[in-house]
Amino acid sequence: MKVILKVFKYVLIILFSLILILYASLNIYVKSKEIKVDKNELLRSSTISLSYDQIKIASIVLNGNSNPKFHNYFFLINDAFSKRNYVALATAFGYIGEHDDGAFRKSTSNERHIIELATKRFIMNNIDYVTCYNYIFSKFYFGNNMYGLSDAANFYCSKQYTELTDKEFISLCLLLNNPTCYDFRNEKNRKRCEEEISRIYLLYQKE
């Protein structure tokens, strides 16, 4: 019996060691695919400066919680099961799209996914979350051919983005997240939008 337990112990140690080696190797491989994002280019591309309260609201909508800071405890595991760092991934997606010379589009789907994850990791380690929020809210699509929060605020609410109420800002965050489902100007979406805006507003008020 002692011999069996000893063998079992060694087998577990070997398996655990192999898992650690595989995990480390995967992280090294993914890191080799990263695109080094230039923070100054993100800043130059940003046309807005969100308030901290707006960033908190955006984090609730996009990340599912009010803490907008990036967290990278276990890279591959975290990316597989959490959307907490969604804004870093969105920034990577936008930056890669702007700087692609054709090689990225020609890559396989799996290769593109790895490049995006690797670039997301680079962003999480090297660029602050405020820069990323301002970047995606300056560049991304808000439905009805509107790109960027400034144009969206003017089109949907007839206001500057700095003048939006919390609920108006939530409604635009929802559009950024899904411009089809959360187009509150569409009567078919009205009830769904109102319910989701109220839910997010209550979460924000509790913080």
C-alpha cells in the first residue's frame, strides 16, 4: 500500500510539473505574438476625456463591475473565463485594425485571436485604463452611422457628452456594447432599454 501511495505521489508531481511547463510555454508563446501599442497614438486618437463617474458606469456596462482597473492575475485562465478586462481587449482590437498592413487579416482565425489576446496583455501591463476608455469611446461605433461618443451624444441626446445625465450616458454605453439590441430610438427596443438602464443605474447608485 505504501508503495502504491508513493508511486501515486510521484505521478501527481510529474503531472503537476508538466501542467506548469505547458502553462508557462503557452504564456511565452502568446507573449511572442503581442503588438506593442504606442500609448501616444491612443492619446492622439482620443477626442474625449471621460469623468471618473462615467468610466465607472462604462465599466459596469462593459465589464460587469464598477472597477475599471485592469486585473491580470492568471493570464490565460482569466482571459478564458472573465470579461473583466474587456476594455483592454477592445483597445487591442481597435489599435490592430488601425495599424494592420494586411498581415493580420490574412492570418487564420486562431492566429488573430492569439494576437489580440497577446496585445491585450501588453496593454494591461503598459497602458492605463483611463487612456483605453477614452480611446474606445472616441473611436467605436454607436449605431446609426455614429462613431465616437461626441457625435453619438449630439445625435441621440442633442447634448455635449459632458452634459449627459447618468441615465443618458448609460443608454449610450449600451449602444456601444450592442447598437442593434439597445437602439432606444427603435420602439421594439424601448422596454428592454429602459429595464437595462434602470438596472445599471441602480448598480451604479449602490457603489
